Amino acid sequence: MDMFVDQDALSTHQWMNLVVNKNFPFMAVDDGVVRSAIKYNSMNSRTLKARMVATVELVEPCLQEEFKGEKFALVFDGVTDGCEHSLAVFAATQKGIRFLTLSSFVEEKSMTADEHIRFLDMVLNQYKLEANNLIAIVCDNMETNKAISRRIDAPMIGCAAHRFNLAVKEYVQDHRALIKKVASLMRKLKSKGTLEGKWMQAQTSTDARAALERTAPNDETIHAISSDNARRFPIVDFLPTPSEHCAIVDLLEDMNILKFSTRRLQEADLTLVTVRDIFDEVAVEFPELEGRLKMDTQIVESCDFEAGVVKIMKGQEHSLTSREKKSVSRLHCPPLESEADECPGRHITSETNSEPRPKRRRTTQEFQNAVTGRAVAREKSRSKYMDLSWIPATSVEVERLFAKMKCMLGYLRKSMSKKTLEVILFLRMNWDLVTNEITTKAVRNAREEDIVDEEECDVIE
């Protein structure tokens, strides 16, 4: 099969795979030893970078085609490293979630809501995403993000994981003294670890004290067993009282529940209705957190929208309030064709057998269509809203991107430019769109003269 594939494009695709998905440094691409050990055709890092940039330019139209006519939600989050603030943006549709871009805000005045809106508007134009198809933004519960939601007139879904972390911090604060005591005990146990090994070794000697002195004659901890009570160590002063021990056991059980909830909120298949189930159960176990986790708490910006989505997903549309109906109006299904067009010759009027019996016996296909038509009619009558299970409940996908970015920027890549970093991240998150056909076109379209070595060369000083 390789005889029908352009070998230069195939080698480019494999080199990109190493750089993008295996954190392969660009300096290794120019290394003669590495080249001789790898079966791909050799190329310098400048050529590879140019072809990667050309690949990004070819993948973007694929994303535009994928987003065409689709309802979407913007998922974004920021991270601050030193004096630089970076913002990553994803777009979630019924087809999945896609990474769009990563941008840096160097100046503090550029971190305002207006600047973020200008940046998001630029992203929408770049990928030809229509603003009237935007159903919500998903982000942390920050005041800047709330201002963005109000100014662009789009509901905001606050990150459930971020909201839960704030609630847990408040809960932990009430038990800070007990946690500090346990932490002090653990530090002492860690510092006495060497003494424990020496003491166990000394138990085999006839003269335990002499054996321990021979093991560590200058160890300060030897004075701990120089007193009359050789079994009493200073660690006893850090042990919890019986009542504190019971409180620690109860706190540990509570922490296990909170740990399970935190892990569940980090999963990719999380929906808003699952978040509500978790929050309701946590509120039962921890009534003091109910104020933080209830549906209409102060931290929630678009409580009517979130409540409406949860009710729709639960099949409780009849209980939607007027404000909730207004907030979820953008979630209506598009107009459907009449049932008569879908099932010609048979008009489904009810679930009963009140229809007159046909003059002739129906064929198997007609009977199957009739049964399917009843199911379709029942499904349509069940909800006039679209499937909402694809709407993200958290922005953890962006946090995972930042974690990957941190691992990617190892000591071999400290001098990487922001443009090269964005190219690698874009290809890594959308690697399923990087086909051999696109790579072949990228090889032809690559422009090495646009690559600046001084900015993008990964050289160890």
C-alpha cells in the first residue's frame, strides 16, 4: 500500500506524530544520530515546522465544515504563568468537542471582558461559527466571565468542578485545626522514619541501647530514649485525643464522599443533570454546603437556563416556569417534516386501535413502518427540545489541555515560541483530522521562508 502514498508526505506525517503526540523536541529532528535510527526520510526542523503550519491551515476548513449549521457551546478557561495570561477556547457540538485556539494576554489591561469578547468574536469569524447558533458559554464562575455572558447575551454554564471546589474549600476551612494537627503528626512520623528502622534493628541485640548508639552515635534522636521511660518518644505529644480520633475518622469518611464526587465531576461524559444529582446528594450528606450547591445560589449566573436544561433532560418540560422557557428557547428542535411525509399512506393519530382496519393486509415493510412511525411520533411528542446531553457541564477539557501544555514544555522546549506551541497543541487535539491526504497537500503548500529560526528553534542554552 505504501507504493501508492507519497513517501515525503508519509515521512512528514510520522515526524509530526512524534513531535505532536510524543513530545519529540525539534532539535532531535536535526540530530544525525536520531535520523539514522529512524526509518523515516530525513528533514530539518525548519521544513517540518513549515509543513505543520501548512497542515493547520488545511485542517481549519475541515473544522469549518464540521461546524456548519451546528448548534454549539463555547468552552474556555485561562491560566496565568508569571506575568502572562493565556486563554484556550474549545467548541462543543453534538459531534464532539474541538480545540480552536490558544492566545496569550501579556498586558493586564487586555484581560478585561471587552478584550475577551473581541478575541472570542475573532475566533467565531475564523471558524465561521454563527452567533445565532451559540447556545451557551461554559467557563469558571468568575466575574469577568459573567460580564462576558451578559454583554453577548448568551447563557453561562458555570464550571461545576470549580463550583464544587469552592464549596469543599469552605467545608475544609471549618476543620482546619484538626487537619493541621494530623499534618503535624504525619510530618513527625516522617522525620522519625530513620529512628524506627534503627530501633527495629536494635531489638535483635542483647543490649538494645548499645546497639542503637553504635548505629548512630551522633543522632539527636538518641536522646529520646535516654529518659527513664524509654518507650515515651516526643511523638506522643502530637497524637490526637480519643475524641479527636473519632472526629478524624468521621472527617475521613466525609472526605471519601467528597473525593468520589470530585472525580465524577472530572469525567468526560458528565451532563448537567448528573451534576444536579451529585449536588443534591452532597447537600443531603452535608447540609452546610446546600447554600453553595443549590440551583439558584448567588454564584450561578444563568440559573433559569441551567434549571431549564436539567428539567428538559429529566423529561419534566411541563414544570418549566415562564422564565425558564424563555431562557431555553434557543434549544428548540428545528422544524420537522410532517409525519405523513415520513410514513406515506398511514397517518398516526393516537396510540389506540381506533383507526379503521385497512381493506387489505399490509406487507411486512408497511407494518414495520407503521410500528416505527408510532415510536417516532411518540418520541416527537415527548420533547420539542433538542438532545442536550452533549452540552458540557464543566471546563475540565481546557484544564486537561493546560496539563498537557505543562508536560509538553519540558527543559528541551523552554525556548519554543507561542506560535509553535499553538500549532503543536492544535494538531495534537485535532489529530484525527490530520490525514495523509492533508499532509500531502501541506507538503506542497509549505513555505519555509515564513519560519523564523530565532523564535522557534528549541536550543538548550
